[in-house]
Amino acid sequence: MAGNGMFFHFKKAIEIWCPEFIQHRWFDTILDAYLNHDWVGIAGPKDSGKSGSITVILLNDYYCYPYTTTIVLSSTTMERLNDRIFGEVKMRHRAARQRIDWLPGHLIEGRTRIVTDEQEEFKEGRDFRNGVVGIPIRKGDKNAMENIVGIKNKRKRWALEELQTLPSSALDGTANFMQTGSDCKVIGPGNPSDIMDAHGKLCEPHSSLGGWQGGIDQSGKTKTWKTRFDNGVCVQLPGTDSPNMDVPPDAPIPFPFIMTRQQMEKDARTWGKTDWHYMMFNEGRWPRGQAANRIITRQMCITGHALDKAQWTDLNQTRIGCMDAGFGGDRCVFHELKFGNELWQPDHPGEVNSSLFTSHTPPSDETRQIIELVDTQIVPIE
């Protein structure tokens, strides 16, 4: 974009149609991450403006490209969608249309949608792909995921509200959602809870940073880091670095709707600064030492080349089928595996295969026995 660039013009456009929205330092950080990355995880405390910021950013994106943009909003239930992000979208969109009546978007509240095409203008059928749609993702809800992964458009955005409360399978649909040849983005805000939940996975540091085992800096300053996803970023908004901390303690609070110094002090007296409640909802940080408590971590798999394609000595592999039964709404997963001898080749001449000294299986011509995951399938629960 010519002139002052996309960041500048995005902010100015929001000022025009939503002047009541106050743009603070945290909003600028979120906007910069959104404009420059495809996968955006946002880790922050309560009252950090995550939902409000995402709402105006997504609406502005849609207003700029109303005939080629699909925006999907997801939460745990339809009721929560209307209470949270879709309710915020409706409020902002209604106010914007009252201010500027030519802005695109017609609300169909009964279907949790905003569509570009006007019913009177397109009597032979409207294109429901262009606009905003709310789709809840309940635990074990296979149909919801199918509705999302089937969406096609030139520009697609998917916001997963309070991602730490959604099932880990919520990220499964992103593989199909990131459509080849399209401009696609996934954004997942949440309060840091567990490095193994959907939010923790989206925000996981890149392998070059050591993953969660690398001890990523979570000190009390606003920061971003590269994540495991291609062109992905995590934005961390610690409560101790709230924009309200930019003024002296005795000064008027500039942004009373986000975390304040007084709220931090009050919650510290209630929970204590080392309690998980305070870490999650005030500091916006993952509890320390979670990676150390895992028997096998993703970073260990990367370091040990467990994600590489298996190289076999011959065609004599044992095929294994196993099923992880689903209970209480969990997915029922079937795995197909292969077991056999690996054709091990040293990365450097003279390198010794250390597993030969630690394995209880007698060595055989520089081979070791490995298991390869061939396929995984979700089995519908009827």
C-alpha cells in the first residue's frame, strides 16, 4: 500500500467508522501481528482488550473487501458466541452502519450471520460466503468442524475466541481452512492455561527457539515470538505491562476498561502472585515448569527426528491398528502403525548410533526397531 502503509491506514479507517474505540499500545501490537502474520496466538490476562481489538480489526478487514472475505467466529456454544465475540461484532457493526449507512453487511441474527448481499437486490439467491458467520465448536462436535473446513473464498479469517476453553481438535480444521492460493489467517486469543491445550499449541515457540522446553522469556513485558506454524506469531500481553502502567500510580487511569494497577494489586492480595489464578488471569503467562513435567514433548520429537519419514531396511514390517476410544465427548481416534527395522544412516561419517548401546534389542547390521505412524482417522460416534 502506498503512503504510510497498511498499519497506518488500518488504524485511520477504524477511527472513521468506530471513533469510540480507543486504540492503545496493546491494540497496536495485536494489529501489527495480524497484518504481518497468518497464524496469530494472543496470550493475555482478563480485561486486556483481546476480543474488542480482534472485533474491530476483523470488521475493518471485511469492510475493505466485502465481496471476497469470509470471517468465521468460534466459541464453545452459540450462546457464548452471542455473549462474547459475535455479540461484540453485532454491536460494533450496528453502530458503524448507523454512522455510515453505505457500509456493507446485513445482519441475519437467527443464523448468526452478517452477509454482504442485500436480500432485495439478490432475489435469486445471496452468496453467504461473503460476510461474518458464527460457528460454535463443542467438544466432540464433528459437524461443526465439517462446516468450517468446507468454506472456500479468496480471503478467509478464523477467530477462535477463548481458545483455551475449546477442544484441542479445534486446531485440526485449520489445516484445511488454510486454503491454497487464498489469503487466510487464524487468530486465537486466550488466557494461558496449559501448553498442551489448543491455545498452548497455537502459541508454542518455534523449534529454533526450543519449543516450550526452550524456556521462552515470559517476563513482565509485552512481547512477541515466532511460533511453530508457518509465518506464525504469539503476542503476550502481561498484566504488569498494561498500557495503564505507562502513567504514574497517582495519575488518572487512561484506559479503565483494561487491566489496571489497582486490579493487579487486589488480585495479588486474594490469590498470591505465584498462584495459577494470578498467573493466568492477571499476568497472562503459562505456569512455569509445564514442559518439564511432560514425559515426551514435541520438541523432544523434533530433536530426535521422530517426525522424519521412516526409512526401512526391507518390506517386512508389522502393521498395527489401535483405537483410542472416545468418552465424555472426546474424539474416537483410530491409528494405523508400522513396526520394523530402520535403515539407519549417520548424518556424519564415523558417527556412532548411540541407540545400539542403550537398546535391549540385539543389534543387527546397524539397525534399530522403530514405529511409524501411517494414518490417523476420526471414527464417528453414533
